[in-house]
Amino acid sequence: MGKTYQSASFQKSALRLMKTTCITLTILTCFCNDAIALNADEQRPTSHIWQLPNGEVELSDPLTSFSRYKLANPILLGSGGGGAVFSTHSLDGQNKDIAVKISWVRSASSVERECRILKELEHKNTRNVETCVGVERYPQDTQRAVIALEPVVDNAVARVDKINQDVQVLAVQSIVRTLIDMLGANVVTTDVQALMDRESGSVLFIDMTEAQIMSNPPSFLDLALASSFCAEIVSLIPETLTDVASKTFFYELSAAHSQGVYFPISIYEMLQNQSILLNSGSIELIESTITSMK
């Protein structure tokens, strides 16, 4: 009788243990499923849509484009006929911002060309121009293009007289350097856009949608574009700093020649009309260069 009672008691204890274990496993399973679902919700990208005058842009967050940079938090910087530009933050550990430009269907080829020209300028060591780090198709419409650009400039203005006075000379010098570098790379553009840091005076030329690589020798249209490019560059220079500009022009042109970089004769002849950039040294340098090239 004692053995039978003990056996029954043992069976009841075992049964209670099994029930308790099952309940515990059920709770743990539910908890794990909830955690997995919550984690999946956190990792699932959200989608942002902007209705802009030239069309619609939809971006996931994080972006599916340029996945190697893990771009997130897209913020609209501006839009126009060429496309819409957004700042994004890279989550790949570099802790930097990268701009993303999404073209419209009609502007896809020009945006792709912009990236090619920026890469050419980078190859030629052109200073103070943004860099194109890649081009892809727009995920929502493969007829459109997406390019990634860096750096993204904060606290910037478009005029020298709007930055701190003690760095305005640096800004003018940078502007003239970029003029010489771009002419040396045989690239000109219209609708020149320069961003200038208020504090440091650093200059970044952006939006090369209208940029062109000139033929050699330049065609009539190339020369017209080059003349317009120079005029727009000159318009960035305050009258009070024209002396700085002319001295920098002479120095940078001399430096380009010492490195074996020369322009076509027609470009030198066009530069002879840019009086703000010229001083006696650069006039003599251009004239002697033209003579030696004929």
C-alpha cells in the first residue's frame, strides 16, 4: 500500500512538473516571437514621398541605393529641372553626410553626365568641386538616375560678402583656383553655383548638370560657354577683392604652366577680355604663351 501511494504521488509530481514546463515554454515562445516581430518592425525600412513641382520622389529609409554606405535619414535640400537633392547620413561607421540627387526621366542623361564630368574633374585634381562617388538607377523607375555626391556643406552661403570678412580673401583665392583647374581640365559650365562656408571661407562648387567637356580646339559654342563660365566666376568676386583675384590668377596660371598644363589659344584669347582677372604679369604671360603656340 505504501509503495502504491508513493508511486501515485511521484506520478502526480511528474505531471505537475510537465505542466509547469509546458507553460514556461509557451510563455518563452510567445516572448521570443514578440521580440522577433518587434525587431523585424525596427529593421523594416520606412518610406518617404515628396510631391515636388517637377515630379514625385520616393525614398526608403534607410535607402536601398548605394547600400555600401548605408544611407539613412533623407532630408530634402532642394529641387529643380535637373532633379531633387537630398542630404543623407552614412551609417557605415564613417559618420559623414552624403548628398543624393534623383533625376527626372527627362534629365536622367544629364545627371549621369554630371557624374562622369565630376569624375573627370576629380581625375584632373580639380580643387573645390564636389565629388561623385557613384551612379545607380532609381529603384522606383529605372528610367531615372541617382547619383551620390560629397561632401555636404552646412552653414554655407552663395556670396563672398556674406561670409566672415577675415576669410573672404581665402574664398576669392579658392574661386580663382577652381577657374584655372577647370579650364585646365577642359571643362566649363553655366549656372555656376558655389557654396561658401561662413566661418572657414572654404568654397565648394556644386551642380554640374550643365557642365561640358570642350572639344580641342574648342568649337564656337564651346567658346561661348567658356566665356559665360568665366563671366559667372568673375561675378562671384567682390569689387574690393579684385586685386586679390588678379594676383591669384597670375600665380595659378603660372603654376599650371610649370606643371605642363596649357589651354587652347582661343581660351587664352578669351581670357584677355576678363579684365578683372588680369594684371600686368598675367597679360604678359598670356601674350607670350599665345606667341609661342602659334
